[in-house]
Amino acid sequence: MLREVVSNEWFTIFIVLGLVLVTLSKFLFENRFKDFLLVIGNSKYLKIYSRDQKFIDGFDTLMFLNLLISVSIFSFIAYSELVLPSEFDLTLFVKVLFAIGALILIKVLLERLLASLFEIDELIDAYLFQKTSYLNYSGFVLLPINILLIYSITPSKPIIYTVIGLVLLINLIGFITSFKKHQKLIFDNLFYFILYLCALEIGPYLILYKLITDYNA
């Protein structure tokens, strides 16, 4: 028997949409999808597809849309469990989805702009491809987790924190993988890379954390 959840129908619709996006990715890019599944602990995917990366890529677009849906669903579940029990609000959900998408896309555009200004395009392009790949992988992992949290497992604080830790671990592995692969290039441009990390990787999340804590104060 399925666990009863408030506004379960809307969650179901968005989860089905996420499944459709992942299925399309597998159907349209079968070989790439198989390599993508093994991206953790295997640099084959990054080596092969970073050479042919485009500004607008069909596979990345489909997986990115699933990422937005999966992260938005999990954010609702986590907020309801950790902060304030809340009923599903479609308007708010869509706003969260677009806000996450806008934040990621704006960051990417700023990162590419700074890369051009500091003349480290090669380094940042490789780093952005790696980061996008592991973010998309996080969205792929969150999809079945969301299904379990909605239909089977009752969310709890330990479970939520465990999932957050898993997502952070996936992206940390991606960062370490990219650092090891491009460490010579990074050390040659160490000052600019540290400046980049502080400005566009650490800074925005500190500001976001401050805004959230002030909002809930």
C-alpha cells in the first residue's frame, strides 16, 4: 500500500516527467548514457565527451531538466521535514524550480565570462563540464530516492541528512576528479582559480544560507 502524501498527484506528475526525460536521454544517446552511468570512479565519460562539448547539448539539457525537477522535489520534502511541515503548493514549486535553474545558468554564464577575462577558458570549460556532469548525476540519483521518500519510506531527519550527504559526496568526488586531471593547469593559474572558487563557488552559497536563515528567523 502506497504511503499517503499530501498532493501526491502533483509529485507523481513531476516524477513521471523526470522519468520521461531520463528515458529520452537513454533512447536518444544510448552509448553516452551508458558511459554517464559509470562516471563515478571512471574518467572515461569526461575524457570522451569533454572534447565535443557544446554550449547547448541535447543530452546535458535533458539530464539538467531532470536535475531541476529532482532537486525541487527533494527540496520540498527536506524543507517540510527539517524546517516547517508544509502542504504542496504548485505555484511555489514552479518558482523554486525556475529559481534553481536560473541560479545555475547565471553562475555558468558568469563563470564563462570570468574565464574569458582571466584567459583560463580551457581550465574553466573542462571544470564546468565536469561539474555539470556530476550535478546531472546527482539529479539522476535523486530521482529514485524521491520515489522512495514519496511512496515508500517516511522521511526523517537522518534520512534527509544522509541524502544531502550523498549528493555532496558525489559532487566532491567530481571536484577531486577534475582537480587531479587538471592539477598542472590549476597550479599554473592558482591565484585566478582560488579567486574563482571564492567568488562563484563558495560566495553564492554563503549568501544563500544567510538569506534562508534570515527568512526563517
